[in-house]
Amino acid sequence: QLQLVESGGGLVQSGGSLRLSCAASGDTLETYVIGWFRQIPGKEREWVSTISSSGLNTYYPDSVKGRFTISRDNAKNTAYLQMNTLKPEDTAQYYCAAQPTLDPRSVNIEARGYDYWGQGTQVTVSS
């Protein structure tokens, strides 16, 4: 059973950067699509980025495009989310998610498409 643990969250000033990590155990990540999502209380979970199992395909919503970068290191069984030029509206609990796939190019932007989730890490951006 795959388990995911996020880390790297914290408090940062507007314009600053953070790098989130998603460490996997129990299985190898190399055959999983990885997604990052965020959520604030009372709102639905919002898709932030996704990367194919091959690492060749990445996608972002317009709200973070050009500021966030998703990556993966299959040798370390870890995925990352580099977040630059952070804004107060980026404040949320951030979650990584994984879904097994046979297609190295497939991606998934829907939360319901992921079976495995981490516990989340809080990111707070002060103005």
C-alpha cells in the first residue's frame, strides 16, 4: 500500500518561495501519476499541478502557471512542488496524491481520480 508524506510547508512572505516534498513508501512511485492539490477550509480541493509517471508531461492551472513547478525523482521515490513568487491567495493546506497508471504519458487533474493521498502540509503566505 502506497503511503505519501508531504513536507516543506511553512510561513513565507509574499514573493517568497517554498519547495514541497512528497515522499512515498510502500511502493515505487515510478508507475504513478502525481498530483498536487490545495484546500482552504470551507472550499473544494483545488488542483495545482500534475506530472505523468515518465515526468515528461506536466500541467498547471492558470492560477499557478509560471510560478509553480512540479517534478519527480523516481530514484528517491519523491515528488516536489517548487513554488515561487508566492501570493497570499496561495495560502492553503497542500496535498500530494498518486494514482497508478500503465500509460507513462497520462495525467490527471481531477481529485476524484486519485486513490492515494498524503496528510497535507500547510503553506501560509503573509502580505
